Amino acid sequence: KKTNIDMMQFYNYLSKITLDPKILICSFSGSVIRSACQMCQSYNDDFEDYLQYFCAEKENCCAIYSMDKKFPNLKIPVKRYGEIDI
């Protein structure tokens, strides 16, 4: 279970990374939604994770940042929010 301190650190981190020009915030499209739906139906997994993954794939991202330790291990590496310096 996350504590309020953990979440406050995470919110602070998110606020900082939005100012970094190297960080891309991706949008999603119909094809991204369809891909996420197909994966969820095939693997009975978290829709939000697949949505994030296919958005990153569409935008040619080199990494996905997630606090979710169960995030699907596909082609794009998953990193935790504490793994980069801002």
C-alpha cells in the first residue's frame, strides 16, 4: 500500500518531468485503443497498462515510466520513477 508521502513524492516527480523537454507526454488514438483491447482480451491484463504501452510504441519512446511492478514486459523497457535524475 502506498503512503501519502510516497504519493506526494510521485506527484512532485511528475510535476518536474513535465518541464523536461526530453520527456514526451503521448496521446492515444483509435488504433492504440484497439491494440490495448486485443492484448487485454488475449491475456486478461490491465487495460491501462496496455494503453500506456501502445501509446509509447506509437510515439517511438525508448522507455516507459511506471510505478506498477506488474507492468507488462514487452519490447519497450519499463523504468521506475526514481531511476532518472531531474
